[in-house]
Amino acid sequence: MAQSTDTDEGDDGFPPEKRLEAPNHRLIEAGIATIPDMETLRDCVAYENAHQNRTPILKRLERKAAELREAEDEE
């Protein structure tokens, strides 16, 4: 998590709305797969809880959190 950011949208400028409100499931999966850090993941979870609260998306975000934690542990 040593990445610096100039915006509140993470280092890639891709906010939760764009990651989670894509027109099809594959694009949502790609948006989740490219989450770079826990801060961005937390923003996505908060957005999903506040707007759609879709269980499959929240479960996918949970799996992504586990992947990020595992990657942090390996560093």
C-alpha cells in the first residue's frame, strides 16, 4: 500500500460508480479484479452497500479483499 494518490478515486482514477455500475457482469468483474488496494476496495464496498447492496457483488468484493490481504502478507 505504498502507492501515492492525487485524487480520492485511487491511483487509477476509476471510481466505484464506474467499477460497479457497468452495463454487464463481465465489466463489473473486470472492475473488481483491477482494484489495486484496500482503500479502493473499501470505497467500492461502501458504494455497493449504499446503492445496490447486491449480495453476489459484495461476495466478490469479499474475495478480492482476501486476495489483497494475501498479497500484503507475501510482501
